[in-house]
Amino acid sequence: MLGQYFKSIYQDTMQRAYDTAYVHISQSIDSNSNFLDCGASNGWTFDHIAKRCRVMPSQYYGIEWDESFVKYGQKRGLNIVLGDLNKGLPYDTGTFSCVYALSILEHLLNPCRLLKDCHRVLSSGGRLVLLTPNISTYFTAFFILLGKMPSSGPHPDSDELIQREVIFQVSDAQGTDATEDKPIYRHLIVFSYRVLRRYLHMLGFSKVSGYGFGLYPFPIFMQRALEQVDPFHCHQMVFVATKY
């Protein structure tokens, strides 16, 4: 019962966080601008954005580390290239009106380098849209008090640890990758709300807006009101940063 309770909050949280990110991405694009998807997978986010605004596949650019996803996306006619986001972005300065990274930062060893390069490749007036978990949550504090390793999503370490804490597993993701070179599920570096907001200002973004989603352990009917009061401890955060 407790596991299902948290799972329902998690699903509501992620749905609203992604919807908010898509709205801001769509508002940042017009028919004459190009946009970049960091961690593109097979280009599935293009479909969501195309439903919200009139964009052509030729406007979409993606970078992805998994070669099978790159090939699949290219077969769909999308401009997705193979690359490692830890090593920066292979694009010219001022190329894009919008750059976004949805549930990507927490899987990188060098997320700060990516954020810095996102600022570089954005044109004047361009927007960066981020969706990433927040390390500073009541849920995290609860795990620490219990002497357990906190997690903001699929648990990062081992099958044995997942089985011991299965009651708190809130994602449907199957399997782990503790011994793999590419961290599909592992959360490596997770920002807090205040730190990420401050860092975006430090990079030179002149306007930074943050939104919090999922204030555990409160029930869904209370979430929206509480998120307005305390976005700093929400499970997921969406940041929209504008470059001038």
C-alpha cells in the first residue's frame, strides 16, 4: 500500500513536470528557429513538441550516446548525432533558440560543463529548459535518517538493494546497470533547487524561473498548493533560463 501511494505521487509528479517543460519548450520555438534535444534517445520528445506547435523535423537537432537510438531516430528523419554530453556540445555558438535536457543532468559526470555549453550554443533571447530531480527533498532526508541511501528515481546501486527497499521503489524502470559503463538508471550528480538556480545565474542567464513538482510525502490533492509555497524541497524541478 505504501509503495503504491508513493508510486501514484511519482506518476502525477512526472506527468506535470514534463507537461510544464513541453509548454516552455514550445513557447521558445518558432518556424524560423532550431532547437536542440540533449539526451535525445530516438527523438521521442519531438513528437510531443510537434503536437503543441508547428515545427518541422529539419528544425530539430538531437545528441545521444546510444548508437541504436541514434540510428532509429535517423531512420525517422530526425537529425540526431552520436555524442557524449559530458564532453560538451558539437555545435557553433548561438545556433539554437531553445536547448533542453529532460531527466538528463542527473546521469552525467560533468553536468556543469553541459550547462555552460548550453549557454554558449543558445542565441540571444534563447531559452534553456531543464527537468531534473532535486536532492534536497524530505524523501531524501527520510532515507538518510533510516541509514539508507537516498534516491530520486530508479535506485542506482544493485539488485540486492532494490529488493531490500522495494516498498519505496516508485519507478517502473526494470533492472540496474551498476556494472555498466553507461549509466542509464544511475543518478550520479543531483542538484538542489537553490544550487541549480544559482549556477544558472552564474553562467550568465539573465532570467531564471524555477518550478517544483511533488512534495513528498503529502497526498496528491495537496501537491499543487504546497509546491507554490515550497518548491525548494520538491521531488522534481523544471528550470527555464533565458540568455540575453
